[in-house]
Amino acid sequence: MLPTLLIILWALVMIALERRFPYQRQPFLRREFWTDLFWFSTVFSVLMGFLAARFIIPAIDQVTGWSATRGIREWPLWSQVLVSLLTHDLFIYLFHRAMHVNRYLWRLHEAHHSTPDVDWIGGSRGHVFENLITGTAELAPIVLFMSPEVAAIKSVIDACWGMWIHANIDWDMGKLKYVINGPYMHRWHHAREVHDVNFATKFSFWDWLLGTAYLPDRKPESYGLDVDWPQNIVVQQAFAFRRFQPKAVLRPRGPEEAARLHRGDPEFVGPAEAYRRRMQPEVVEPRQQERSIAA
Ligand SMILES: [Zn+2]
Ligand SMILES: [Zn+2]
């Protein structure tokens, strides 16, 4: 009960800050608001948590017997939470990056990028399979090696942090942005024009250390996908398993597909080259790079 109350309280704080300090102008009841609130934030998250806790993790335990070990249950609670935060965040950073590179994994991840209006609740979007994988990867080490309280504490931290990084709040965070992730960085991750940057969830230092941080001195023009995203909740989930048809995808995925679509176009550079250029913005945008370092 207390975790739910804390999450609701945090949601109200986020909503109030969005209204008072909007990053970009957008209505509170934007497109597919009720889908995100009912299906993604409530039904799917409860269902996936139940499946992981009731079936998948017991199955892992049956094979490995890990829950019989002492794990780190005797450590102070705060240090267990810290271990879970850091290890799961690194896993999510790497898995998230892989989902942006591998075209099959991208199919599971594109649901998260489908909202054209990023806000406090937009980040709850995700394919059920993606949520099942990341949820299990988070919950399994806790159930098998840590105190049960860690799961409750982590569920509150996750929900609140997810709302925060997607929130439509205009705060650049100063130097803190090099450690903690926030809307300025994560909204670029949802930008239609960029996508493949700022993979971190909670700690932004993964991106700054591993060369995937991108924070120009401007705001994205639009968010979402360049595919015709279905409106029906069931079709959205099934959409991940549609046939690969390069011509139906406006934004090419992978160098081969791009080369096929842009054959004969002298201006075209492949996605790998485009990504490399984005990662070295001083070549393309020297003044912006200076400003973002000085900020
Ligand atoms: Zn992503
Ligand atoms: Zn996101």
C-alpha cells in the first residue's frame, strides 16, 4: 500500500512541475493518454511482475538452487538497494543499446518509442516481452540473493525514476546531469531525428563514460517512430512480429536496408556513418558542441 501511495504522490509532483515548468508545450490529456495510464502503467506492469515472480524466477531457482545460498541478504538494506540499482542499471544500459542495434530486438523495443508526446506517463510504454525480460533481469537477483524489502523499495524507485526521465519538465540539472539521468537527456533518446543516443535509464554516467551521450543546445523537434504505429493495443503488441518489409519503413534499420533504399543518392551516408558523425558533433556542429560542454 505504501509503495503505491508514494508512486501516486510522485506522479502528482511530476504533473505539477510539468504544468509549471514545461519543456515543450503539450496538453495534459494528450494522444493515447488513457492507453498509457490503464494498459501500460497498470495492467501490463502488474501482469508482467506476476508472471516473473510466480513462474519465471521459481523456474530459474529450481534449475540453479540459488535462493538457498546466503547471497547478500545479511548486508545493510541500503547497500543491497545500491547493488541492485547499479548492476541492473548497467544491464539495462547494455541491453537497451543492443535493442537499438539488433533489428529483431528493436522490434520489441520500438513500442517504448511509439509515443509522439513524451511525458511523465509516456515512459511506461513498452512491449510486454521487453518488459518481461527487463523485469525478470531486475527481480530475479533480488528474489534469489537479496532481502524481500529490496523489491518493494526498487519498485518505487523504478516507477518514480521512469516518470522523471520522461517528464516534460524544463530543468537542465547543471553538473548533476553527468551523474543522474533526466528529461534533457532522455527526451533526446525519444527524438525522432536522433534515437540512438543516451541509452542510460537511471545513471547518465554510463553514456558519458561509454561515448553515447548527446546533449545539444536545442530541443528535439518531434518524438516517436517513422512507422505507421497502430492505435489498437492488441495490434500494437502483435506489430512487433510483422514481416520485415524495408519499403514500409521510412527510417532505414541497418546499413543493408539503408543502402537498398538510397541507391544512387549521392548525399546519403549509411546509419553507421551517420551515428559516428552524431557522436562527433564538433565536426558537424562546432558551436553547439562548445556550448554544451560549457553548460
Ligand atoms: Zn530506446
Ligand atoms: Zn524512454
